[in-house]
Amino acid sequence: MDVEKQYDLFVIGGGSGGLACAKQAAKLGAKVALADFVKPSPLGTKWGLGGTCVNVGCIPKKLMHFAATLGELRHDQVEAGWVDTQVDSKHNWEKMVENVNNHIRKLNFGYKNQLMRGDVKYYNKLAELIDANTIKLTDNKGQIETVTAKNILIAVGGRPSYPDNIPNIQKLVITSDDLFWLQENPGKTLVVGASYVALECGGFLHGIGNEVAIMVRSILLRGFDQEIAEKIGLYMEEKGIRFIRGCVPDMIEATEDNKRKVTWIINGQKYEEIFDTVLVATGRVSDTQKLNLEKVGVNMNKNGKILCSADDKTSVPNIFAIGDCVEGRPELTPTAIKCGQLLANRLFNKATELMSYEFVATTVFTPLEYGCIGYSEEDAIKKFGEDKITVYHSIFKPLEWNYFEMHSGESCFAKLIVLNDNRRVIGFHYLGPHAGEVTQGYAVAMKMGVTKEQFDSTVGIHPTCSEELVQVTAVKGIDEAQKEGC
Ligand code: FAD
Ligand code: NDP
């Protein structure tokens, strides 16, 4: 006989996806509980409710990126007539971290309140599955309880991964799980890795005045349009960030004064250098290892990512998974949130809508920001063939950059990739200021199937950077990517 279950839905993980699903399910009348427990980083950093984005991801990253951008604007302020601005004033890390951390704590508190008000039972406990309906919960004192639920959602996200060739690496380096909570400026920093996290963190650390080197194993921003990835690298180099290409750390050791001696080899030649801090940003692993998933029958790939169908079902029919811990999903907060809300609607409101990952916009918050939607040029060629697409491109300079002539005029770039047969815009790329704000609205048009001719017939807002996208006419391979007009 089926004993009545305590909850209609039990959510494991109070990050972007888990919180969104739990709140929506409760709003629809389901009896919901959520467990969130933060395992401290190997250096002991811990944080509160809200998951990666709020505590050690998007939020602190964007605030620190903003801090760096403000520093860059000091020259512009002087040239625009502000009289007491000092272009060489120093940045106070402690002040920034205090404000960032206080903001995060407010968000942690807000999430707890939302759960309480929304009637979601919150357990600050580590969850593990016992069977397909039973969850074991352990608190930080080791106290254990079990609960039962009809449906279980796994939304445990991921944690930074470490290169496996360096002895004791977890005690020698920091990751993004530590950076945003450091009480002292990390100083001269080596960033290992060359994707989102590495370039964003390296970018803002340099922007606030630190010496930064980025160690690149192969290419910048794998999976993104490589013409633009290289332009980002060039811009960062021009700003004074050093790229060490074609290598990985061979050894990292602590010196007597607690700095880090890093050794690497390029073309058989050995190099070594002392850094105050090494920040490892070499990707993330899904946090599924200790959930007991294999025993319960939830299938995963060899990297521990959960295998799900389009309706977020795992191999066990009443167990679902969303967000960063699922194979093949973009690792982004808005996709995890939307996916969680849609799942709640399907479970408790008879809805049928599935999450669509087509034309999801994203922005990389490097010193010069990069927003994109849809195909990179490489992927468009691979999928449709070079003769089936037309690439439009334009180099432009934001009007505001004309106060301070030292801004590089060749840096900002727009690219549209268009399918020849129906003229649909399938790739949108913007490299320039405020990329997130510029890109978001275009994602609506792309989802609706906008054509190049509809871009052309749209009247721009002058003078903006965004208008570049509705004015781009130069065809790559035929015309120079130069801007016309005022
Ligand atoms: P998470 O937010 O990671 O939440 C999972 C939660 O589950 C965590 O709180 C974890 O402690 C908890 N948990 C794990 N195991 C258990 C267990 N056994 N029991 C109880 N609780 C458990 N995305 C963007 O869209 N924009 C950005 O600008 C952006 N910047 C980023 C910057 C950095 C440095 C990083 C690392 C990521 C960034 N991301 C960004 C990605 C974004 O943070 C993630 O995609 C998003 O947080 C994933 O949400 P999630 O719900 O899948 O998991
Ligand atoms: P990624 O998996 O995207 O990139 C990992 C990087 O580390 C690559 O450059 C990779 O190089 C390199 N690397 C991997 N292993 C090693 C090694 N052993 N030694 C040296 N280099 C190595 O990871 P990220 O941590 O940057 O980002 C994770 C996810 O978080 C992203 O997919 C993204 O969705 C999300 N995110 C989103 C942001 C946003 O929206 N703005 C910001 C930050 C993160 P190689 O190319 O050679 O494999």
C-alpha cells in the first residue's frame, strides 16, 4: 500500500533553477519543500541560500566588473570636464568586497523570506536520495532526518573543477568559489583557463589595478565566434593583460612568503614566475557525486551530468533534473529559472510547454563586453555550408569614446549571420559597451524569426551602439567592415 508522501515536490538545491521551480510549484498549490546546503570550498569559503549565481557567480561578478569599468572611465571623466577626478587613484578591494558581500547577504535573506511567504518548507541540510521517493537530510551538526515526496527535482548545479596534474592544487589556488569573498586583494594574479569565468575575472581584476596574466591552453572562449573571441583577447592585451598561450601549469608551489611559484613549459622551454594568487577557472563539474543517484537508477554521463529528456525527466519517472547539473543544457541562470518554472507548470498546472534553448541570448562581461544570440560563424558554416550563409560585419566606435582619444577605435564590432534562402538572421554578435542591454531585445526578434530585411527596415536610435546592428551592410569577404555615416 502506498503510504501518503509528505510532499508533492521535494527540490534538492536552492539555486537559480531549484528556487524558481519550488516557488512556482507552491504558487500552484503543491506541497513543496527545498533543501539547500553549501559545502565549503577546499579553502573554507561558504555562503548562503541562492546558489552559484547569487553568491559566487553572476551577481558578485557583475558588480566587480562594474567597479572595474568605473575605473576605466576616470580618463573619460577628466576629458569630459570633471575637475577633481584623479586618473591614478587606487582601488580599495576591502570596500568593494564589503559592499558586494552585504548585497549578497540581503539577497540570501530575501530568498529565505520568499520561501517562507510562498509556503515552501526550507531545509538548510545536505540531501541524498535513499530511494525514488525518500530523501535523507543531514544538517551541519550531523543530525539526520528523512522525508518523502511524490516528485523529486535535482537542481544541484556545479562546482569548479581543478587540473589533476598538480599535487595539492586545491590548497594552493583559489577558484571563483573563493574570489568574491576574499577579504584581501588577490594582488598579482595568474588566471588559468580561457573561457567565460577566466576572461571575466581576469578582466575585472586587471581593471581594478592588479597585474594579471591569463594562461590559455588552446583557444579563447571555446564555442563562441572565434573572430570575436580573438578581438576580445586583443582588446584585453592592449589594456595590459598578459596572455600566456599554448600551455598549462606544470607545477604550482607555495614560497616561504606564501606566494605561488608557477612553472610552465612552452615548446620544450621551461618558464617560472611568482604570483600572489593563482585563480583556476578550468571549468565546472556537476555536483552529483554524493546524491546516491546510481543506486536509485538515475542515469548520468561519465562526467556526472544527469541525462534528461526534453521534459526534464531522468531515467526514474518521478525524478526530474534541471540547470547546470544536466547534460547538454546551457550553464546560465535565466535558462535554469525558466526551465524550473515551466517544469512546475507541467507538474502542477497541466501545462505542456517545454523549455526552448533556441536563440538564448548571452553576454560575456569581459572589459569590452560581448553579447551574442544563435550561431557563431564557425557553427553556421558547419551546419549550413559556407555558400548558404552571408555574414555582415561592421567596426564601430561609440560616440562617447571621442572624449578620450586613447580609446582604441578599432575595437567594437557587430556581426550578423544570415541564411541565404530565407534571409533569416541566425547569428547575432555585438562587441561593445553595455552588451547585455543591447543584446536582450534583439533576442525577441530572433525568436520570432526576424530576417535581415526586417533588420534593415528598422530605424535605429541615434546616436547609440545598438543602431549599428540595424545599419550593418558590409558583406564579409567583399566589403571592409567599416562604418559609414556620422
Ligand atoms: P546552482 O545555482 O549552482 O544551485 C545549486 C545549489 O544546490 C547550490 O546552492 C548548492 O549548494 C546546492 N546543493 C548542491 N548539492 C546539494 C545537496 N546534496 N543538498 C542540498 N543542496 C545542495 N550565468 C548567467 O546567466 N550570467 C552570468 O553572468 C553568469 N556568471 C557566472 C559567473 C561565474 C563565476 C559562474 C561560476 C557562473 C556564472 N553563471 C552565469 C552561471 C550561473 O551561475 C549558473 O548557470 C546557475 O547558477 C545554475 O543554476 P542551478 O540552479 O543549476 O545551480
Ligand atoms: P568552461 O568549461 O566554459 O571553460 C573551461 C576553460 O578552462 C577552457 O578555456 C578550457 O580550455 C580551460 N581548461 C580546462 N581544463 C584545463 C586545464 N587542465 N588546464 C588549463 N586550462 C584548462 O568553464 P567556465 O568555468 O569558464 O564556465 C562554466 C560555465 O559557466 C560556462 O559554460 C557558462 O555557461 C557559465 N558562465 C556564464 C557566464 C555568463 O553568462 N556571463 C559567466 C561565467 C560562467 P580548452 O578550451 O582548451 O578546453
